[in-house]
Amino acid sequence: MTERVVCPHCEAATKAYPNALHLEAGVTTGGEPFIHLAWGDKRQQMTPEEARYTAQQLGTIASVAEYEAGFVKWCQKRMDLSMDQAAVMLIEIREFFATAEEVTGGRVVKYPPEHENKPFGDRR
């Protein structure tokens, strides 16, 4: 991207919802498409290809997060585990699926996709 364009819509939306990721499509002065992202005081631009990849990753990891939250709740309710014990179970399940060829049909599965193997806390 050659120049940074300030998006008034993103600026206003960021003030109204400071923790949300705000997106807007744009076109450079050279006619190239871009996506403008605003998150808090951070601003970034990406190509449509990068935006599609990011959207796919967000969809995947959102499903993983929901599944894992359900699994942890199940461990706590059905197995009467503490949060720490449920976290250990989650790590064990992740490691099992990441290495168990008989479960994945011989494929190596990186679980969760593109993220460290941390069940809780900061993923930065």
C-alpha cells in the first residue's frame, strides 16, 4: 500500500465500540483495492487476498473457541473437574488430535490452527 487513508467511518465506529475490529473497503489513488482495519488506536491496510485469509482464520478459530469452551464446561459438569484440571484435559485433547494419525486419516492436524497450544489467557 502506498498511502494511508484515514477512514472517517472507522474513526467514528472505533470511538463508539473501542474493542471491536472495524473494517472498510477502499481504493488507492492508483486504482488498487484495499481493506482498512481499525482496532482501538491501531490502523492497518491489507489486500483483499489477505482479508479473505484473515476472515477464514477468524471463522475457523471462532468455531474452535466455541468447541473448546463447551468441552471445558463439559469437563467441569460431567467429570467434576476444576478449571485447572479441565485446562489440562483440553491440552491433552489438542495434543492427541495433533499427533493421532489413526484419528485424522494420516493427516497431521495443527490444533488449534495457527495458534500456540494455550487453553486460556493472552494469545498475543
